[in-house]
Amino acid sequence: MESVRIDSWLWAARFFKTRTLAKTAVEGGKIHIDGNRTKPSKAVQPGQTVTITKGTEHFEVIVRDLSSKRGPAKVAQTLYEETPQSVAKREMNSEQRKLARAATAAPDHKPSKKERRDIQRFKRDNLE
């Protein structure tokens, strides 16, 4: 196998649950091959660098093997190698999100019906 469509490869490598989601991500500009925006039918080959943006996560992977069929997760992990910079950046972003969540105070209880009405009244009065 010399090349595989990028949407099929992303699905087989388990970056997306369905091929349709992979195709949508490619069309939306979330996938770049060697730094260039691509189309779903673009062929990917071993050695190419693929940049994937999925929500707040950013992956930069090097294609190691090709597959157009989805297999077990262990097999899917052999299809690519994530760059060390990408791993470090994702871990740093994850740590920052954890610290941001820890810094925000969680309410000690759910608002009662009266408290919800007061909140709604406050919001409504401040919008006018």
C-alpha cells in the first residue's frame, strides 16, 4: 500500500470515531499535512507530518505506517509517532487547564428555587 486517504487514515489511527467526523475535520481546516491545509481525498504517505487540532488538543504526528481499516488501539498506535514537542506541549496545556479549574471556587450547594429566581432577576435587571 503506497498511500491512503487522509480521512481514512485518521479514522484507522483512532483520532476520530467515524470517518465522517475525520472528513469534517479535514474540510474545516483542522488537519494539515506538512504544514499545508488539505482535502479529505488527499493521500498520506509514510514520513509525512500531520498536524491535528481536536478541540483544545493539538497533535503533531509523523506517519509511520498506512492502514485504511480500523483495528485495535495497539495496532492504531503503530501507525504514527507523536513528536516530543507535541507531547510536551499537550502535557503543559493539560496542566494549565487543571490549575485553572483548581483556582475557580466551586459552589458548596445547588441554588434553591428562590436563589435561582434571584439570580435570574439580577441578570435581567443588569441587562437593561
